[in-house]
Amino acid sequence: MQPPLSSWSEGRAKNAIIDFVERVTCKGSPHYVRRPERIAVFDTDGTLWPERPVYIQAAFAIDRIKLLATQHAKWTEAPLAQAIIAGDIEKLSTASERRTQEILAWTHAGLSADNFEKIIVSWLLTAKHSTFGRRYTELQYRPMQELLAYLRINGFKVFAVSCGSVEFVRVFAEQTYDIPPEQVIGSAIVTRLEFEDGKPLLVKQSRIEGFDDGVGKPSGIRRFVGRRPIFAIGNSDGDQQMLQWVAANDGVRFVGLLRHTDPVREFEYGGNWRIGPPARVLLEARERNWTVVDMAKDWLRVFSERERESP
Amino acid sequence: MQPPLSSWSEGRAKNAIIDFVERVTCKGSPHYVRRPERIAVFDTDGTLWPERPVYIQAAFAIDRIKLLATQHAKWTEAPLAQAIIAGDIEKLSTASERRTQEILAWTHAGLSADNFEKIIVSWLLTAKHSTFGRRYTELQYRPMQELLAYLRINGFKVFAVSCGSVEFVRVFAEQTYDIPPEQVIGSAIVTRLEFEDGKPLLVKQSRIEGFDDGVGKPSGIRRFVGRRPIFAIGNSDGDQQMLQWVAANDGVRFVGLLRHTDPVREFEYGGNWRIGPPARVLLEARERNWTVVDMAKDWLRVFSERERESP
């Protein structure tokens, strides 16, 4: 068996993770946390997989919108939809996750929840990331997979927290990180029970029920999990309140912030992209001594094996 | 080790449960269901614990309202609150679960989620059921505990589904059935992140976010679990759509309906109570050959050991 976290280089981040896990799991430790309370939350876009040049669910929405646009004239009235149809990635990248989610909601109003899931599964089989030229399901971060495995072995239950479409992330998180759908928290398209030939099925409406980035994340986690986590990691200012909320809990807590610092293997954030580098949260992380993970320095590998074979 | 379901008498209901579990768990069976899809949902009030003379969360709300009423003059304007303060159980029993929930929401607006939990925990330590004279945490159904254990051993993940206050049910379901908070689905009081002396905490508002009995249950399950369950059990007409939705899934499904037929050990439903016997759903259960569990006939015991010692 490989030692835990073998894709993490020796250093402060790796030590902080191991130190935290040992303290909360060692019986007799004053920081011991019983198993059902070992809840870990991971932000999704940018923390578990790349979020550039656009969120994966936005890439999916683009393909759907293009496919369906000819049937829906009114879509072309919305500037964001126009950008999508025109393939204007820059404009898309400036749209909020919530706005993208609303546009996405249009593309499956009237579909049954089951059918929508099938569409996602089949899209993931063929769609490729524009920068890496690989299928999205091959772009999970290897060190994060190891971190999840390490936490699970130590009795943690891991939740993925997204403000985006939970339907999409559920399919994706299960395929990439083996996170079951019931452990994915996020916004969702409202469904309504309808009967078709006497058979009940849930039909998607075009309204979203969910929570926003930032202050909405702690409420969302509380709503779904019912407990305050003891481990949280994110990568953007939108994760700041989640990290603050977890950090402010009693006892030993792990709070981490991933920085995209790797222009060679992934991305180095900066410039004018909306999906930019963390600013406020990075200052706070430094001030409060949270664990800052530097992708370039702390990760020996970013993606799975294949990156070595075909760089 | 005791054989499974030892508090269930030999008969159709017990056989149906065992038959279903064996079919979906036996590798090579055409009905085999892989582990992550073995999702079971249980209604709560009346299915996992008694719901008469009032829902347990209503009993809790009564105590809270009485305690806090002197400080909130406007509460006494609402007829339901008047009934609560006057101890008018009959009037309360005619109120919907949702309405009771709204009144309950008043009693903890402004509290932090953590503090509210502490109040519930401490109430459960002393409050007693008016009919049985026992603490509520001693009133879980023994055959249901065995059923949950049997399902879990066979790789099922069990969810409790309530339209009522998820905050209350979460504390209660963990103490009585070892169901963790994240596997309790229900309505919830909206929380908002606020800062107190720079420390973030979630403060309850007086608004509810949730779903209604009946058609709301399938949507709620889908929202939280992300999958259609393969096992469902309920006890009232409010569970009908949930049972229909599960029954209509492809493959072998278990759909059960518990009937309260036991005036000696628990209750025999009938008469004019709002919390009455299932009507529409019982007809459908018979028509579609769902498993009807008759408390008086199918359960050798209703509660835990103590009922023998102190009848």
C-alpha cells in the first residue's frame, strides 16, 4: 500500500493535514472528535478540479444551449446566452456562477430528473477540456483524491459544496472522487412531481433553489449536513465565509486554501479574469495561520498518471 | 447474535422485507442493486415513533411557547398559539404539520443553530410522553430499529424524511435510531450568517425553507439524496406520493405502509383526529400489493424491553 498523500511534497501543508487528522482521531487526545462529527467539506470548482477557462457546468451549458438554441428564439435576447452561442468565452468567464446556473436551468426545464442525468453522463463521455484536451473526468486532482482517501480511512465523511448545479456536480463528483450524490451540496433546479401515463416522475422547472457563494455556503452546509464541519478547504474569496465558519468552531479545526500557482501543469491565477486569485481570503488565511496549499510547490503531481505520458 | 427482525412475527410483512433485501443484494440476481444505490427512506412521525396525541416537535413547541409567551404578546393573537398556551390538544391535533412548524419557528428566531440544538437535547432529557409516561427517546419502535439494522448490514443507507422541523428530528433521530443528521431530510428554519464579536455563527430566522407533505416529499428526497430510493415506508396519506414515486422506479422496489392497529400497546387510529388512519394510500397499497404492516399482528413488541417490565 502506498503511504498516504504520496503526491504531496514534504512540507508545511502535508504536515498540517497529517497533524490535524492524528489529533482528532487519536483516542485519549484532548482534541479527539468522535466519528459521526468528522465532517469535511470541499469546495468544488477550482478545489477538486480546474475551473478555467470556464466552470465545467458552464462548458456543459454552452454545448446544451448551442444544441437547443434554434428551438428557443427568446434565449438569444439574454446577453449571456448570446455570448454562449457566439462562443465568447471571455464574456462567459465574467458571469457569476449563479447567473451561469440560471442559464443552465433553461436548458433542462421540462426534462425529468432521470433524463437530465443521462444527458450529463453522455456529455461527460465525449466532451474535452479546451486547455488540456482530456475528458473532464480525467481532470480530478490526484493530491485531492489522496486527501479524500486519507480522510475517509480516518472515519471522515466528505461533502462537496458547490453553489452551482448540484445535478451536474453529483454525476461528476461520483465519477471522479467517488463522492455519492447525497454528499454533494449545492443549488438545485426545483422539481415538481408530475404524472405521465399514471407514472409519477419529477420534472424540472426553470426555477433554482439554492444558495449563493460566500455567506450562503455555511447556511447551505448546515441545511444539508446539520453539523458544523471540522475540516474545510476552498480556493476563492467565495469560500471565505465557509472557512471562517469552520475555523470559528470550538476545538481543533483544519482550514485550507488552495492557490493556483502552476502555469505549467495547471493555471497560475491572476489578471482580469473573474475567476481570479483569492484576495481577501488569502490575507485572512495568512493572518490566521490557515493552511495555504501552493499547487506548484506542494503538489508533486496535479492530475493522474497520464500527465507524465502525454504532457 | 439475534436473527434479523426478531420482533417481527412470521408472516407476509417480514417475508416481504427479507425477500426484497435478498433479491437486491444477491450478486448474480437479475434484481441486484449496487451498494451506493441502496437508498431507503422512512417517514418519521407515526412510522419511526408515535405521533399521537401530538407530533413530538409539537409537544416541544408547546413547552417552548408556554415558556416564552409572556415575552411575546403578539403570539397570543394567533389561534394556534392560543390553543397551545391553553393546552388545547384537540385543536393542536387538527393543525397541519407545516402550521405547527411555523409556530415552532417563532420560538427560536434569533437563536444560533448550536444553541437551539442544546435546548432540544436538554428538553429530551426530561420531557415525557403524555400517554406512555416515558421519555420520548425511549419510544422508538423496536421492530423498526431491527429493520434499520437489517438494511444497514445489507449495505443500505437509511434516510428519515420529515416535513417537520429537521432541526428537531435530527437530534431525535440520532438518539433513537442512530441516523446521522445528514441523513435526515425535512423542512428547516432558514439561517443567516452573522458575526458576533467577530465570530461567525448561523442565526435562525423565522422563515421556513422546506417542502410539504404529499407531493413535496419526492422533490425533497431528490434534492437531498440525488437518487430515487429503492425502499420506502410510511404510514399516512401524506406519504402516498413518496411511495408511488419509489414504487414506479424500475426494478424490484420495497414499498411499505405501517398501520396503527394496536389500542393496547400503542394506538388504533380512527375517529376524527387529523392524524388519522391512512385512507387513499391504504386503498392503493392493497390494489398494488404493497406491503401493509399491521402493528398489532406483525409486531411481537412495539417499544424496547421496558414495556414488559412496566406495562
